[in-house]
Amino acid sequence: MFSILCYIFSITSSIKIDEIRNHLGTRTPYRFKSNEQVFKIKYNHCKDAKIWMMVRHGTRLPSAKDIRRMNSTLKDLKYEILMQNRLKKGLLNSQELDAFKEWSSDLDINQEKFLTYEGKDEMILLAERTQKRFPNVLKRKYNNHSFEFRYTATQRAQQSARYFTIGLFDKKDAQNVIFSPATKVDMHLRFYKHCDKWQKQVKKNPNTYKEQKKFGKSRIMNDTLVSVSQRLGLNRTLSLGTVKLIYKTCGYETSWRKHHLSPWCHAFDHRSAEVMEYYIDLRHYWLDGYGHNLSYRQACILMKIMFERFRRNGPDATFLFAHSGTLLKLLTKLQLYKSERPLTGDEMDRNRKWRASEIDCFASNLAFVLYKCKDGDHILTMHQERIVKLPMCDKELCPLTTLWNYFRESINDCDINDMCRLN
Ligand SMILES: *[C@@H]1O[C@H](CO)[C@@H](O)[C@H](O)[C@H]1NC(C)=O
Ligand SMILES: *[C@@H]1O[C@H](CO)[C@@H](O)[C@H](O)[C@H]1NC(C)=O
Ligand SMILES: *[C@@H]1O[C@H](CO)[C@@H](O)[C@H](O)[C@H]1NC(C)=O
Ligand SMILES: *[C@@H]1O[C@H](CO)[C@@H](O)[C@H](O)[C@H]1NC(C)=O
Ligand SMILES: *[C@@H]1O[C@H](CO)[C@@H](O)[C@H](O)[C@H]1NC(C)=O
């Protein structure tokens, strides 16, 4: 069996940039997912009147822990790979080996999770395209009554908001934009951080990671660890922890620079990249998605503030800059990307709709746009700049009352203190 596997591995070539781009999970840069087709979104007898948009911060640097491990584990591994390959081990070609030779990592620990240059670019371009689609509500001229900008108390969300305004307005106006002050406890943008019940029953509950753990110990994952190690020419099998670090680094380094593929991506063929992608998807499915209803019930707070903006006076354009955990819970509240069966560690669900590479990339965004029409108010939903039809509505341009009727109960019962109290 082992020799058959070796044979299969040896004939599959390592991954190319146009393959890996679909399997980078939460570290997918937005340029791989954005919608570059830009035109004004018009409906007969309707006018875009308000917009409410939630944006995940753009492409960022790794955590301090990952920066340290790249600096130690991966630097050592690089030399091991080069040594083994000098003995003609492994499947890397000479170009791939050259890329390893040139690789280094010297990230500053003080800049952990900072927004990168690419992340700034993502925000500017996203803002420019959004404005072109909705020119009526998004006037090029800034005015402090029409626009509202908020971000969480993090460098990456704050900088994302800042660069988004640079995309929306001219230089002088952008300097005068007023941002709502960020608060340490943010019950709107990071409600789950302060939900004691969710922290205890979901986030810190080992059960949440049960399926992911199971998949981590599965036959298919074992084969992947062997495949990665052999591809790199190693005479030992890497641990899951190290392969995870390689996968993350592949994502980060590819995301930071346009037209660049991190050498660490060469550790994977198409199959092993898919396996790592599924492994990460399992975590978010059970932590932030359909796995636990408390995760997404809390997102009623977001629906509530969105309806308040659309039904009352106040700013016409609201832009909120937050995190993966916020966006995923909102998408789940909207019943989007739901798989027929829960994701499990028993086998890889290849037809799942829940894919971080699609729905949780850097700069992921969800927008509701209020259209004032002859026959009443309607709401258009856009995810990653594409129109989506919500499952609770027959049409993409959904009557506001239809949406309100669907969410009314959960909004009226949206008492986070009550929902999150530990009994
Ligand atoms: C990386 O490693 C070098 C030496 O091994 C050390 O001097 C440096 O401080 C490390 N940098 C980080 C960010 O850990
Ligand atoms: C908002 O802008 C107006 C002028 O357009 C100005 O008078 C007012 O002070 C501004 N408000 C704040 C909070 O800066
Ligand atoms: C996977 O590998 C680990 C350790 O190498 C082993 O304990 C486990 O039994 C393997 N699992 C399967 C399903 O082969
Ligand atoms: C693996 O290769 C290294 C040299 O890179 C060598 O020192 C070590 O003995 C080898 N281990 C085994 C188990 O062959
Ligand atoms: C949420 O899930 C819990 C069990 O995990 C269940 O007891 C409860 O009825 C569910 N609530 C709703 C509103 O579905």
C-alpha cells in the first residue's frame, strides 16, 4: 500500500498559483475573490437610498506566535529540506528549490496582526467599486451626517476603515472623516467576545473541536502528512502542527504580494491543499457557523442595528470594520452557505457550501442596500460584491417587510445579556 501511495504522490505535481488560490481558507487575499465587474446596480422605479456594510479587515500579518514559529521552526526546516534535496530526495524541482533558498522571514513581533500593504489596497479598491455601484447613496463628497464609520479597537480594523475612506473620498475629505470611537467592549462589532455563555459552551468547550480533531487523526490526514513530508524530501513525517504552520505560511506569504506564490505552497499538491482547507473549515463551522445555534443567534444584534438604520433617520451609509468571527455569524444568521448535512471529521465533504476560501477571505464583506421604490422599500444583499438571494426571500431585491417579518421575532427578543447569561 505504501509504495502505491508513493507512486501516486510522485506523479502529482506541486500546486500552482491558480490552484492554490481556491484553497487558502481564511488567509485568502481578497484579490482572488473580488468582483471586478463594476457597473451601477439599477432597478426600475427604484433608487439606492441607504447602505449598511460589514467588512472583515484586509490582509494582515500573522500572530506573534506564528511569527516566532516561522522564524524558528520553518527556518530550521528550510535547511533540512535543502540538505535532503542535495541528496536527491523529494519532489521539488530546481525552481522550487531556488525559491526555498531565497526564503527568509524577518517579521517584527511588534507588528503582529497589522494590516499589510495588500490589505490597504484591498480596502481602497473595494471602496471605489462600491461607490461606482451605488452612486446615489455614496456621494463622493464627505459629509459627517450621511456617513458613519466604525471599527473595533484593533490596528487592522482601524487601518482598514481609514483606507476604505481614502477609496471613497478625495484626499482632503478623507482627512476630515470622523470615525466613531472604538471601544474595548464592543457589543455590536464583537458581541461574541463578551458573551459568557458562548465563551464557555462553544469557544472553550473541547466538544466544539471534536470533528476537527477527528479529521486531524484520520487516515486521509495521515496520508497528507506523509505526502507533504515526502514532497519536501524529508526522511521523517512532519507533525500536523508543523504542516498547519506550513499551510498558514503558504497562505500569508501568497496573500501579501501580488503575483507571488510562497515557496511553502510547494509542500502541497492539489489533494493535500484540499485536505488542509477542509480541516480549517471544520473549525469555523463548529465555532462560528451552523454547529452551535448560540453562535449565530447573537447576530440578531447586527440585524437590529441594520433595520434601525434603514427605518429611521440617521446616516445613509454605515461602514463597519470587524473580524472573521463577526462576518461568519452574520452569514449564518442569514442562513447562507448552509450544507445539507453538518460537516464532520469522518469524511471530507467536497460539495459543501461552507468554504472559508470563498466566504471568509481577507476583506470579506456583506452589504445591505436599501432601495426606495415606487412599490415600497426593498433590500438588496451583496456578499463579496455579488448579489445574493437570501433563502427567506423569493427575489434578490427583497421587500423590506418580508425580511422584517422573518427577523422580527429574533430582533424583538434580542437580549444579549439574557442569551449570554451563564445559569
Ligand atoms: C528570529 O530569530 C533570530 C535568531 O534566531 C532572533 O535574533 C530574532 O529576534 C528572531 N525574531 C523574532 C521575531 O522572533
Ligand atoms: C459636521 O459638519 C458640520 C459642517 O458640515 C460642522 O458644522 C459640524 O461641526 C460637524 N460635526 C462634527 C461632529 O464634527
Ligand atoms: C494516524 O497516525 C497516527 C500517528 O502517526 C496514528 O496513531 C493513527 O492511528 C493514524 N490514524 C489512522 C486512521 O491511520
Ligand atoms: C535523516 O537525515 C539526516 C540528514 O539530513 C540524518 O542526519 C538522519 O540520520 C536521517 N534520519 C534517518 C532516520 O534516516
Ligand atoms: C439551540 O441548541 C440547543 C442545544 O444545543 C437546544 O436545546 C435549543 O433548543 C436550540 N435553540 C434553538 C432556538 O434552536
